[in-house]
Amino acid sequence: MTDTAGDQPSASAKTPSRARLWTECLLLFGGVPALMLATVGMFPLFPVLAVLAVVAVVLLAATPGFAWRELREGGLLRHWRILVLFTAVSVAAATVLTLWLRPEWFLAFPRYAPERWLLVMTFYPLVSALPQELIFRTLFFRRYGVLFPGTNALIAANAAVFGVGHLFYQNPVAIGLSAFAGAVIAWAYARTGSFALAWALHAIGGWSLFTIGLGRYFYHGAIPS
């Protein structure tokens, strides 16, 4: 079975200058979070995320050497050890942090709002994790990876921008957990090249947080201390 034309790397795309790439990168991963923080509550989160995902698609299409088939490569089940370990660590960490910070929130979502919890479990991977991974992993690595001196620096930068991308939640728990999860997902993506794995890890992390109790830190707005 041959690849379609859309799957082929672009041969005609002009290589952007480093200055242009830095400008794009800073605007997308610094300017946009700053704007969202300054306008908290003014714009619905998911439409904004959808617009950014469209921007990511356009920029990826203009990225020399990128092919859409890369989103299908790398596999998922072959990385089952990473999936199992990440699930165990996510559940354990979420449990410890919830019982430490807000024990009254422990398992409150599935216990007291099971229908709403089920909706989150169903749609979170599609409307949140998927576009975020396209933006923060595929776009960041494939278009802006050349700006960093090596894999470790790229992973560290990716973890930082993922944390910054959650500034509008206005609480250190959301920012810190996002940066930590971003580092792990970035490492997995850099190691395997699997978009499916990055997407699955993001979904598992979200499921763990919302089920066990820390999901309230990721609501649109500040969580009182």
C-alpha cells in the first residue's frame, strides 16, 4: 500500500530561518499563555484549543521534512511497559497528593457526579489530550526542535512550555503537575517517536487526576488555597 501525497514529506517547503522559528515559538508557547492568563474567563477554553490545533496543522504542513504518516508511526501496544509504569505512578502520585492537599476531594468526582465524570472520561482524550499533544509534542518537536542543542534540552524546554501553557489555571499545583507530566511525555515521545503513546499517556494522566481528586485544580479558573 503506497502513501498518499499528503503523507509524503514536503519537498517544496522552504526552511524557515531560526529567527522566524524563535518568533513563532515564543508567540505560541509564551505569548498565547500570557494572553490566556490576562483574559481568564473571557474566552471558552476548548474553542481556543481547537483554533491552536488548526494553527499547529498549518505550521506542520509548512514544516520541511514532516509527513502526516508520522502520527501513525511508533506504535502503542509495543510500549506497554511505559504505559503500565506511567499509569501506576500517575495513580499513586495523584492519590498521595490528593490525600495530602485536599483529602475531602478523594474520589469525590466519580462518587458524587458519576454521569459528569463519565463524560469527562469519554471526551477528555479527544477534546483535550489529542489537540494538546499535536501542539505541544508534534509541533514543538518537529518544527522547533532544531532550536535546542540536544534531546535533553529539548525535553526540558518542552516540559517548561507545557507548564507555562497551564498558567491560566492560576494555581501552582496545575502548573507543576503539567511541567512534570510534560517532561515524562516528552521523554517518551523523544524515545519512541510515537504520537499515539504521547496521546495515551496524556489521557491516562488526565483520567487519574480527574478520578482521584486533583482534577479540580484543572478547572478553568483559580482554585482557592
